[in-house]
Amino acid sequence: WKKVPVYIFAQIVGAFFGGAMAYAYFWSSITEYEGGPDIRTAASGACLFTNPKSYVTWRNAFFDEFIGTSILVGCLMALLDDSNAPPAPGMTALIVGFLVAGIGMALGYQTSFTINPARDLGPRIWAAMAGYGAHPFHLTHWWWIWGAWLGPISGGIAGALVYDIFIFTGCESPVNYPDNGYIEDRVRKLLHAKPRECHDSESSGIELEDNSNSNVSSKKSISA
């Protein structure tokens, strides 16, 4: 878990420079479409950041991202599950690429499919710096927060839980194996194992008392 913030930061930075490259590549087309190099609107910003279409309701837009990301995470867990037949060496990245392309073609029309908050936030920051101003962050009632972030994050968690509960059989999962002592061990570690130490000390004291009583009785029998 210590690496999670590093991965998030690295993905946002990578997406930022990816958005800069896309903007530089399409600069002439964007300028021609907008009518001048100093005019930048959300219409051309669609090539950099996501935003639901005007007729899409907020519920539809949210669950568009929720469902797409849950499918993505569930399929990724299936690909990386050692109990399944793993892909051939070097094929995992290709399969993931086809998976993302399929999700985009099937579910991406209404919101431009974020499915990864970092890939939306990085280019959105670049767009704000490149002349779009703060407008990209105000679109559709702050879509970038409740749609591009909360939708994929909650969808990813839901997809992982569905796979974990109904498909995954590994012993690492406390969801599948709540009786193997995993949860109790974690709770005991959080509590510094004080209850067990008290129990162990009491049991050891009882054992010592029993041993002393047995030694006394044996000495009495010998003396008799």
C-alpha cells in the first residue's frame, strides 16, 4: 500500500505529458476548428479530457463509468489470477489493450469512458495550462470529481469484490476464507496480542502449579 500514492502520481504525470503530446499533435486542427490560436472551448477539449454529452443524465453518466471500470477490474483480476490458465508470456499487455478498446467501443460513447481517473486528470490539468483555463474543471457540475473519479473508483471496487466473492478461490482472500484465522490474526496484531498474552500467562501459571503439585505428591510417595 505504500506504493499506491507513487503509482497514482506517476500515472497522473504520464497522462499529463500524454495530453501535452496530443495537444501539440492536433494543435493545427484545434486552431482551425476554434477559429484562432487564442480560442479554446470545451468542444475541442474533448480530445484531451472526458465529459458526458449534454443529453446524458448524471445517473447514466455515473453508472457508465461505474460499469465500465467494474468490467475492466474484474477482467484484470481474472487475467492475473494464478489459479486460471495464464496468458502466454508477453500476451497480457496485448489482451489488456484489446479489453480497454472493447470497453471504449461498447461503453465509451456517452462519456468518452474515463475508466482510469489519472488518464483524465493529467490531460485536464494540461488543458487548463494550455489556454482552456478553469473551464475544464467546471464542466457538467464538476464532472471530473463525481464522474471521472468517484465513478471509476467505486466501479473498480465493486468489480474486484464480485470477482473475489464469486470466482476467486485463493487463500489470500479474507472474503472467501473468513474462518482460516486471517482476520483474527490481523485483529490480534492490531491489539498487540495482549489478550493472547494474558491467556498464555494464565495457562502457563496453571501448568506450573500442576507441575509443582505433582512434584510434591511424588516426593510424599517416595518418603512414605
